[in-house]
Amino acid sequence: MSTPVNPTDAIAVDFHVHVEQDAHGHLALDAELMDASAAYFKSGQDRTPTVEHLAAHYRERRMAAVIFTVDATTGLGRPALSSEEIAEAAAAHPDVLVPFGSVDPHRPDAVARARSLVRDHGVRGFKFHPSLQAFAPNAPEHYPLYEAIQELGVPALFHTGQTGIGAGLPGGRGIKLRRSDPMLLDDVAADFPGLTIVLAHPSVPWQDEAISIATHKANVYIDLSGWSPKYFPPQLVKAAGSFLRHKVLFGSDYPVVTPDRWLADFDTLGLKPEVRQLILKENAARVLNL
């Protein structure tokens, strides 16, 4: 049996890990979207890890992981996995798992549900995917939700840039990339200065915009998930190793990119040891209040 790992003692914190299947066998995406995503990422490994699988995977590597699903019930017309159940399952593995919740921004009870997820179920932040959830993150109708998350004192992680979900399908299955332009989140960051916002992924085709926002707004960070580091845009590598070294976070996007592959490719970037430590663990520990 693997030795337990306390998140504060872990060698790294993976800030971006998806739960793709619940304990009942329900999947987060339908077969067409799952197959398109697998083709886009050329991923051959298990694409449907449960919470228990994730706990074992990260404990074996002496890492901690932020885990979540995306509630895109309205956007996909498909019931989401339960964030409450994910949080309950993660509570059995506090040594390695940090649960985030997800709420459908279109639901009239989104604010109440967000409060309940933190207060009653112990989630430590929230995940949003504007393209998948079919909402403009800077639309005023969503501001009460951000106000609640700001009051709760937990971070909000937003997908930005290109998505592999729907890639290669006619019309991308109706999923609109423009909703994941990080400049829409500049409005949110400005209007909610007490809300910690994490821009997920290299935000291609808006990488420079994401770097600019994270540089300008003290409450904005970038996670490096969804891409092998060897394919990072050069300006992102430069920023991560210098003026944004305190604002970028290790994230793999497991299961589409494994932490093993990400870390092996990260080693080729030639970053200073003190910068590596910030990116792999210390910045995440600060964002999560570990």
C-alpha cells in the first residue's frame, strides 16, 4: 500500500484534474464528445477515472490533486456528475485530493448551490467552462454567483482558449470558443478584486491576453494544464520563468494529459529550481490556503 501523503507535504500539486465517471458508472460526456476529445489529445490511457482511481494515482506519485467535474447541464442538455458526490468521495482521501465544485451558471439556484457546496460539502473552489456551459462569464446576470464565491473565500478556475471537447465535429457540436476568451474574465477580475481567478491552460489563441491579465490583476493566476510543456508558446515559458513565476500553477488536465508526461516535458524547459518549486507546489498552496 502506498504511503499516505498530506497535501502540504506533497512534492507537487496538480491543479487541474477531471473526474470523468461517478461511482454509478455515469460519464461526464457522451460517447461522441468523449471520442472527439480522445482523438484531439491522442490519449490512449483510461479516460474515465473515478475519484478512487485518482486518489490511488496521485498517492502513488506523492502528489496532491485538485479534482472536479463541469456542470454543463444546460449547455450540453445532459445531467452532470454530482459535485456533492465527488466532494463526499474526496473526503475519504484528504491526504491527496482537494475537491472543487461546479455549478451550472444558468440555474436559478446557482448561488444557493455554490454556498451549500462550500459550507455543507467542503469544496475548496469552483470550476467553470464557459464554452461548454454556454455562458459569457462577464454577463451581469452571473455576478451574484461571483459575489457569493468571493464571500466564501475560495478560488474560481475558468477554462480559457481552445477546447478539445467537440474538436473535429461538425460545428464543434455547437460549442463556441469565443466564450472562453480570457479578456471576458478581465471584467470579472476587475469587478471582484477579492475573488481569486485562475485562467486554465495556455489560452491559445489568446495567450498574450492571458499573460497581460495575470500581470495586471493581482487576483489572477494561470494554470499550465492541457498542453505538454514542450509545446508551450515561448512567451508563456518566458513569463513563467520570470515576472509571472509567482502566478503560474502546475496542472496536467489528467486524464487527457498524464502528470508523468507533463512533468517529464516540464523538465526540458530549463527553469531554475526555485521557479520550479513555485510552479509545482508553492503557488498552488498559496491559492488553496494549504
